[in-house]
Amino acid sequence: MDENADRVEELEEELDQAEKRYKAAPETVTKMIRFREKFTFLNSPDCPDILKILVSDMFTAYGKYKEAFARLEATPDDVSSLSTAQEAQAVVENFIANRDMWDELEYYRENGKILGKCEKVKSLSVRKGVENLSDIDIQKALNNARANLSKNKAKLEQAGDDEKKKASALALIQKWETTQKAIEEEIEARKKK
């Protein structure tokens, strides 16, 4: 019995020391630990690579958001409204990108499927779809994306005050811009090979 009591005491001491180290750790370390605990699927061998890439991009977007927010807060009142607006835009864009990526991870954690709402996921999905195309076919796909982008920009201009048509055209413009960008990235990657 003494042996078990000694072992329990030993483990309690180790736990106390671990708790002290956790409390003394920098905030970034504790956040990372909590992040890994929340999204345990990231350690799984069958976790889609896109989600691992997304985590890296998410931390980058969060860092850019914090930096831009700090610059915005430190901006004096006498600075032009244009530069203030640009900083505010950087804050908002990085915050939204971070939240979209967070939503992807949450959705995968809850459903075991990729949501596909995040711009990065859409882009990588398109790129994965074109990476096996021949050079001629990828050029055709790029021309197709450009043509569809042009058509939908014209539809947006023709929509006038019809909000439904505007929303539809904007969604298609975003889709084709994402497709065009992904194809162009694949072409650039092929040039480097």
C-alpha cells in the first residue's frame, strides 16, 4: 500500500509542477496547446493536408490582423483618412480571413467534412483539380475562367438595381476569380519545375 501511496504522491507532485509550467508559459504557447486540444483531428494521419495548410495560414492571418490593428490604434489623428482606411481594410480583411479559416476547422471538427467556404480551401480545391491537366488543357481552363469572369462582370453592370442579379453575379465573379488565381498559381508552379 505504501508503494501505491508513494506513487500517487509522486504523480501529484508532477502534476503540480506541470500546472506551474503551464501557468508560467507565454500566452502564445498556452493558446497553441488549447488549439491542439480543440482540434485533435490535426494530429490524425488521415487529416486532409488542406486543413494543415489552413492552420498555418490562419496563424499568419491572425498575426497580420494583430499587427495592422496595433498600427491602426497607434495612428495619430492628423494622419490622412486614406492611410487610416487602408489600415482599417487590412484589419478587416485579415480578421475575416482568420474567421473563415476558423469556421472551416470548426465545421470539420463537428462534421468530418470540409465546408469549402474559405477562399484558401476553394483555391486549393480548384488547384488540385487542375494539377493533373496537360499544359494545353490548363491554358484552355485559364481562358475559360477569364471569359466567364468577363461575362459575369458584364452581368453585374447590367444588373442595375436588381439586388438578386447583383448578388448572383458577384458570387460568380468571386468563383471565377478564385479559379483564375488557382490556375495561374499552378502555371507558375509548373514554370519553376
